[in-house]
Amino acid sequence: MCGIIGIFGEENVTMELYKGLRHLQHRGQSSAGFITYDGNIYPKKDHGFVQNLIWGYRNEERLASDHQGPIGIGHTRYSTAGSDTVEALKKNAQPEYIVNPFVAASHNGNVINGNEILEKCYRKPRTECDIQYLLLPMAQELPSFLDITFDTVVEAGEKVMNMAKGSYSVLFMTASKRRPYLIGMTDPHKIRPMVLGKKGTTYYFASESAVLKRIGVTEFQDVTPGTIVSVNPKFDEPKFKRVVKKKQHMCMFEFIYFADPASWIEGRSVHQVRVKIGEMLGETTAPEDADIVVPVPESGRRYGLGFSKASGIPIEEGLKKDRDHRVFILQTQDAREKKIKDNMEAIDAALDGKSVVLTDDSLVRGTNISRVIHKVRDAGARKVHVRIGCPPLVAPCYLGVDMRSKSEFIAIDQEKNEYRDVDDICERIGADSLAYGDIDTVRKAIGCTEDCDICCGCINFPNGYPDSLRDKVQEMYNNDQGSSCRAYEVGS
């Protein structure tokens, strides 16, 4: 998962790009960057948080004065490819660009057949980031800048779409002799979200609607699957071309964890989905002896609200955390464990002597929830019941969530090559009881239809993936040796 934003207006867009990136920080903490264009190219990238982009500048305004242009794209990166060293994170930061023709690109997702694509490209990638698998073929398929038009962009984009397998909501910036172009493109299943908005004469693309609302954009719409969109402030309406028509598969994990709760995805409120899952858990799994519901902040909050509403068990703020970091998207397991140890505090006045229901979004490795349970018991809780919104995760996500290997999942016994039962998992994490949501609960809460399903290969492997990707993900799963290397990087 990453965050993308693109803006095309009539004035310098750098300040709005920067503000938009700050509101996309929850989607990636590995690196951040943007590129603006006014006939010259102004890139700015760094590792870590968005605020690092102003290093060396007195303030944000000075940054904007050095990066001019009425058009630009930006990115917050959650690393799912390449090394995790500081040097690699700087190098692999997006957006990335090339010249002759000028094309810049940033994307959210994961392209899983990169080697096949590179064999068809005469240019060699400059980085390890999979944006190269979209940028290089797009540059190769575009004509010279004298001949770039919306029609030639669509022609090139369709060829790229037919090459690339995986998930991608991607922004391209290019230019003809007469004018620049800002292009949005979604994969045929639109696994990753993308919205298009307008404020005055300025157009905006972003990963989430909440980002646009926070910079004052009130008119927005979801971009359809397999679609190429061009915007220009001199034209009243964007140009759309749907070039591949397939059934949509929204990423389940966007609703479960990644997306901002204030966002809407395909007309569905992320907040309401999480509350509904919590309600259904509360209706069916409420412990008889529970005194309070305590959400694991911040990811368990809305599940806790729903659980409390349905069960009648009062909700309590029994845990306090540093809100500046999201533990799941930190680069390494060591970093995740250290952050849980350092940034989570149990409030003994709320927990002492209580039978507690802990609510959270998902359970991957089990290490983090085990530490939370330990803190809650140390604060005096007499019982700890755990309720998880997401069904058990059993396989890596190959489409943009950094679950590196099938060896990571507490729900799988790798030695026996079988699923662990819930009682076994409960004992391993140190809880008194454990219950998960199920796939039917998740589908009902999200509101799946015949035309709009979810991608849930991480909980239903491989059948939860779109049909067209199952052979490729099964191949990667079979090649996974349980190493720290990401499964889709084996043999690359």
C-alpha cells in the first residue's frame, strides 16, 4: 500500500501537493516525494516521513518556491520491493521519471510480473521499485513529444495494462510540445483505490477521498477499473477511456486496516464497514463475564465501537499510544516489536480487576497482540478476551501489503503444513479467549455485489484472488521458502 496524489491547476501546486502528502502519511512511512513541472522538472524525494522533504528549507513556502509548476504528482511509499536500508529507501522513493520522452510516474499497488515486462523494454530500471514496470513500458510505447495526445496516451496505456499483472492505481505525468498531461490509470480489477476530484478549475487525483476533503475538495468520484483518465484545467470535463473491462475486486485490507476511516471507497464508508464488522462480532462472540471493551489504538477503535454497541458492554480507553506511527507498516519485525514496546501504555485505573475484551483489526504474526495482552495483564486485568475483525490471515498478499512470506502467519503451522485452530492461536498469544470475524461477515459489511467483489487472497488462498492472477500467485507461493526475502522477489 502506498499513497498517491496528483494535481493539475493554473497556479503552482507544490503547497497543495505537500499538504496532500501529509494527509497520506498513514499509507506509507518508508519514503516520500513529489515532482512538479513547468517545462522544467522539479523532483524532491527522501526516505521516511513527508516532513523530511523540507530538510534544508526554512519552511514549506521556501520549498514551494524552488519547485514550480501548475502540475505535479506525489507519493508516500510503503515498501513492498527492494532493500530496507536508508540508502535503498532514498533511491527507491517515488515518483520516478525519465526523459525522451518525459514521463514521471507514481503508483499504489504491486506489479508481480516485472521481469517479463523488463524483457520487452530497451531501457534498464534505475531502481528496485516496481514503479519501473509501469514507467519504462509507458515511456517506450509513447510517441515523441511532438505527437503526444490523449489518444496516443490511451494507446500506450492500454499496451501497458495488457502487459502488467498485479495491482496498480498509477499516475503519469508527461508533456507534448503544446501542453502537459496528468493521467490516472487503474488496473483491470481496480484492486487499489483511486478518486478524482475538482475544486474550481483544478483537478485532483488521490488514493483516498479523505485526503481531498482535507484540502478543500468537495466534488469527487471513483475512477472505474481498467480506465485511463486525462485532466486539464482548461477543459470542463476529464477525458475517460475504459480500455479493459473486468470484474472489480476491491482490496479487503483497505477496509480492514489501511484506508483512513473518514474515506469512502466505491461508495462505501470505511468507518461504517469497520463498525459493522465489530457489531457482528459483538452479536455472536461477546464473553459473558466481560466488563469493558478496550480497542487497540488506533486500528481497533471502530471494531470496538461496533462490538460495544451490539453487546451492550461499555467501551473504555484502556490503552494509550503514540499516534505518529503505524506499527504494521514499519519496515522490519524488529522495528514493529520495538514500537509496540515503546509506544503502547496500559492504563491501570481503567483495567485493574476487569475482564477485558480487546478489539483489533487483524492478527498476522501474533507478536504485537501478545505484547499488548501482557501489558493489559500487568495493569491488573483479570481476563483478556481478544476479538479480531479480519478472518485469519493464511497467505502473503502479493498485491501491495508487505506480508513477506508464508512463514509469518500465526494461523499456519508450517511444520505440519496445516491451519492452527483458534484455541491453539489463543494459547500462543496468551489470551483467555479468541474469536475472528469470518469472510461472510466481511463481505456483508463491505456490501459485495455481482459487479464489485473483494480481493481476499490473504484469507482465502488462492481463490480469493481474481481469476486472472491465481496462477501467478500460486507460482510465487510454491517458490516461497519462508525466508525474509519477499515471496515475489525470489528468483528476481
